[in-house]
Amino acid sequence: MNRLAAIVATAVVAGGAFAQAAGTDPLAGLRGPTPIEQESRPAPLPKPVNDDVRRARSYPAQPPVIPHQIDNYQLDLRFNKCMDCHGRSRTQESQAPMVSVTHYQDRDGNIRQEISPRRYFCTACHVPQNDARLPVKNTFQDFYEVRPQPLATPARGSRK
């Protein structure tokens, strides 16, 4: 057992020395370079986008994003503020897009008069946007932007 403890201790010390040599602190985590005894300063919250411009969807069946602020919207068991504009009876006056008819269907596919309880909490799928800087480069390509590769043609005389 003492031999195992010595091996583990050696690995811990070697790992710490490697991290120090590499210039990274394995215990820093999200705090960054702030010493543990000091309070770190969080980055400022990004500003919400509030331009009401519909965004293109990135993939089929993607829920649309919310192009406006929803701060202080009541969205609980008693009331859904989103339906003030996006409900079927309100879109004419609000000019907001109506929620999909699928939001009015129950599990069995029956159309209901009111929004289905399983689609009631909008922010479970739909998210507001903000002006945050992307933490990593986005290399996503839309399905229609991907160019098909030509098929390899077999050499003459070869059989497949």
C-alpha cells in the first residue's frame, strides 16, 4: 500500500510541476489568474438584442430565437406573457408571428383551444439573443451551403 501512495504522490507532484512549466494553474478554473484569497471580477453581462429582426434558422426544426427582450415577462403556471402577442387571437393586432399549430396539439395530436401544457414554457426551447462575443470560432455550415463532392469514377477496365 505504501508503494501505491508513493506512486500517486509522485504523479501529483509531477502533474503540478508540468502545469507550472506550461504556465497554467490547474486550480485556477473560471477564476483565471485571481488569487484565491481575492474576489474575482465577473465579466459584464452582454446586452440583450432588441431589434425584432427574425433570424435565419441554422438547421431544420430549430426553434426560432427570441429577437427581443423578455426581462420581467411573467411565464409561470398562472400566466404566459408571450401569448399576449404570439397567441392565435392576438397576432393581427401585434403583428408578431403566431406560434406553430404544433403548440396547440396534445400528445395524441388533438388540436386544443389553448396552448398545450407541454409547449407552455416558451424558454425551454426558444432563447433570447445577446451581443456576446463567441467564445470559439463558429465553423457551422448550413445544409444548403455544403457543396456535394463529385463521386469518384472507377478506372477503365476495373470491375466493382
